Amino acid sequence: MKVLALTRKPGEPLTNPPSLEVIVDSATVPVSRPLFLPDFDSDWCVKFYPAFKISRLGKDISAKFASRYFDSFTVALRLYPLGSEAWLSANNLTKGVLGIYDYCLAFGEWQPWSDISGDVSVGIDGNDINLSAGMIEIDRVIESVSHYTTLKTGDVILPCELPVCFPAIASSDVKVKINSESEFEFRIR
């Protein structure tokens, strides 16, 4: 499994080739396990992404047919060192290192995409974010990404970073709602 996180905000245009980070599978937290703050830095923040799970093998997928290649949706939480650009520079590291440290990414409960009507409302600890299909552009994201890599069953695409960022505080919980129906929480320890 690979996770591809695009470095764009909702509604921003896609670049070609896409600007993205590859997150390794060991970076994902097993279901229902808490995220533990890594010990190699003291200040962390959490960022959120809509997440789409790929449901079949595909390469060079046209945007017209992209909806056939994903079936599930959730929200993902990702840990970042606070002030990550300065942190990377101070430690003489490239941005790619942010996708390889263990247990930096957690997924909420996966929901069938057919249950979501195209527009999504995400509530994160009282902050409501409304996302239209045009802001996410998952069909065009799949088309763009699949031009460069084969998408496999179980891969996850994070098409944009939501405009919400919180400090990561040990022993805290972050509650997330999708369309005011599904509710789950991320535990940070």
C-alpha cells in the first residue's frame, strides 16, 4: 500500500506533474490505535486531509472513468513537526522525510463513497469545512497521479490538505464528523 498526499489546498489548481509526497505504509497507524508523538522533535501539529481508497488496479486512468477506481472515503490526520519548513532546514533534511517516520498518519472510519453525495461537510473539533467535488477534484487527481504510477487496490490518495491545523498535544482527542452523520476520534498520546 502506498499513500499519495498532494501538496495543495482545496480548490487550488492541479499542477502537472502533480506536486505530492509519498507516505510509506509503516507511517500509518493501525486502526483504532493512538498516534504517539515522535521523540525526535518536541513541537508537533496535526493536519487533515480527505482520503480516498483505491479499489482496483489502474494506470493512465482518464478522469472520465476515475470514479470506477475508488470506493471509500474518510478523513486522515497527519503529524508534522511544528514549523516543518524551518525544522527541515535546521536539520538539513528534505521534505520527503516527512512521509517516512513511523506512525505519522491515521485514517478515520472508511465510508462507502456512494453514501456521500459528492459534496462533503467535515467537522473537526467544531471547525466545519464544506468541500465540493470541484474543490477536491478527485477524478482529475486520479488521472494525473495514475499517469506516473500504477494505482493498486488499497492505495490511498489524499487529494488536498484541509485548511485546519492544530497543535498536537499528548493525551488529547480530536473529534471528526463527516456530513454530521459519521463521527470518530483520533487519539494522540
